[in-house]
Amino acid sequence: MISVIVPVYNTAQYLERVIEALLAQDFPRDEFELIFVDNGSEDNSRAILECYPQIRVFVETERGSYAARNRGIREARGDILAFTDSDCYPVAGWLSEIEKGFQSSPAQVLLGPRIPPVENNWLRLLSDYENKKAELVCLSNDAELYFGHTNNMAVRRSAMDRCGPFTQRARGSDTIFVRRIVGELSCDAVTYCPGMCVQHAELESVSVYYGKVATYGRSRKAYRHITKVRPLSQKERLNVFREATREHGIIDKVQLFTLLVGGAIAWWFGGFRAAKSNA
């Protein structure tokens, strides 16, 4: 049994498509359950959820997506916990790839790629870079590089029972959890699964990407006293860049490099704002 856990907060515009994408998975229907946890939505998200008798709906009054995920974990019946967000559309075969990923390796955690929902070359280049970075980090065997993202992550229930639940804080608890897994087990416990893919609906422009990078920079400042996670070195970033653009022409490479410079500025700005607010 796979338990899919989705926290929901004011995402009515995406919710029906997310549910339909999960219900359309090419996976035996009696071998997975869909758990949606409403976290105090003020739009019509709750009404949409209640239109689907095929899903299990819960309400978590403690605010925060990790509180909602922890409620889903408590209610889950599966021995695999699959996490995504209510603005992410799992592609066909998502659940099958999760099952294959766990069957083919001793991994306790699987991370998968996130791709943009629109045809946009700049977003595609950024997505290729970010996904290649996640893949190479999972191959690095360097514990301090590992991170998590709960909009596309699957965990064995036994590992969650041992190292979970998520720390209930605003951001970064997915990385804190993955670092706990790596620390207590090994780097081999976390594996990248390239076929386990979701479309991130919110990622519809470069400006949104920069906003998220700034948020990640701010988040890292906030949790670095809890767990030590180092950023990639310049040499490691160059290696990711080479691997992500191996089949691209010079124009794409120049465009991606320029976009990544903007991303570095956004990251720095996010960290600067966090440091300033804590001063």
C-alpha cells in the first residue's frame, strides 16, 4: 500500500487537476490511498475535496504544511508514504516509478524531478539544472550536501517511524528530515528517481523561480543551526552545469548561465533578509 499525502491551503485553482492526476495513475486502485489534509483554507478548496469520495479528507487546525503532513502520516495506512503538494500534478506512472524505485534499491527515501507546467525554454533550462543538481547530490556520498523536497518525495514508513515526523516549522523540515535519515542510516538511504516526476503548477515564470530561490536562501539561514547543510562549491556547480547542458547548444548554455547568475543574487538576497530580520 502506498499512502499519498497532500497538504492543502488555498489551492482551489489547482486542486481538481491534482486529484484527477492522482486518480488516473496506472497503479492498482486498491494498492494506494489518497490523503488530503486541509490546513484552514479560506477559498473553496474544502468544497472541492468533498466532491471526491475516492479520497480521504482530514482537517489540521495547527497551521503549517508540515503539521498537515504529519497529520497525514498519522492517518496513513501504507508502508510507503508518498508526498506531493496541492499545486503539483504527478505525471502518469508516478506511483509505479515509486514502487520500482523501492523495489530496485535499499533506499529509504526517493526524491524525484519537478518540471514546469508550461513550454518555456528558460524554465526548462532552470528545471534541467535543478533536477540534475538533485541527482548529483544523491550520488555524491557527501552527507552535508543532501536536501529534501516534499513536493516530490517518497519515504518507507519504517524510516519515517524511525526518523520522523517532520519538525513543525515554516520551512526546511524536509531537508532536516533527509539529513536525519542520512545521519542515522547512510547516504545510500536517499536515492534520486528520475522517472518519478511532477509538474509544479506554480512554476510558471522565471520571476516565480527567483522568488522561490530567495525563499530557499532565507530558509537555509533559519535552519542551519539545526542541521549542517553546505551549499555546492563553485567546482560542484560547474559540474552540475556541464551535466545539465551536455546536449544543449551554446545559446542555451549562455542563457542558463545568465539565469543562474540571477538565481545566485536571489539566493543571496533571501539570506540577507533572513540575517537582517534576526539581527
